[in-house]
Amino acid sequence: MIRGIDHINLVVADLERSVRFYTEVLGFRKTADVVMEGAWIEEIIGLRGVRGLVAFVEAPGGGPRIELLQYVAPTGAVLPETSRANTHGLRHLAFRVDDIAAMAARLRAAGVTLFSDPVRVPAGVVKFAAGDKTLLYFLDPDGVILELAEYR
């Protein structure tokens, strides 16, 4: 039986850059640094010669940890299609915020690519117990789609 989500893994090109983005721009806090190498990780992921640099970050309000992982070896491919909302597979992570307009301004000031201004979900589309919902998509430094969600 599943008990919950432990963490979400994002493979990144530059760990230091991603840690700065998630901590300084989005307000997460870094909780751990890890180096992954050796037979144990090679067996788990099915790759040989693995050396991975990892930082875990957590949102101030809780939720699953995000594992930022840079593969020093073997390096992976960059697939531009993964930055499109309609590509199959895990496409975005959504974070709840209290003030989406302020966060959008903060992201713009940091030079982050936004898909649009915040958009309110029309009242008849879905009824949310938490109230009216406003959304915003944007990209992290590796082209991972992230979403902000505000309920009122």
C-alpha cells in the first residue's frame, strides 16, 4: 500500500544553478547534499559508471522533497520536447502559493520564462473545495515545466 510521495527527482545539467533557482527564486530550502556512486546505485538505475551529485530541497510549507540530480557520468540527453505541455510522461510539478501575482513578478525579475500571465480557471470547469483557482506555468533552468496554483 502506498503511504505517500517520498520525493520527486529532477535531472539537471548544473546542480549549483538549479539549487540557486529553487532556493533563491522559489524560496525552497536545501536540506541535504549527496554523492551517488558505486554498485548500489548502478544496480538500482541500470546504468554503469554512475557518479551523481544530488541536492534535496523542500518547500517551506512542506510536501515531498525534490531531488535535484546532476549526472556527472554518464551524462544524459537534452530533449526539447520535454518542455512542451503535451509531451507524454511527467510534464509538470505544481506548487501552491498565496500570492500568484507577487510570485509572477518575482519570477519575471529573475528572468524566468513564463508561459503567460496568471490565468483564473473558469468557474464552471472544475469546482475546487479550496476556492477559485488561478494558475501559471513557467520553466526552471533545465526546461522543466513548473506551475503555481493560487486558491481564493
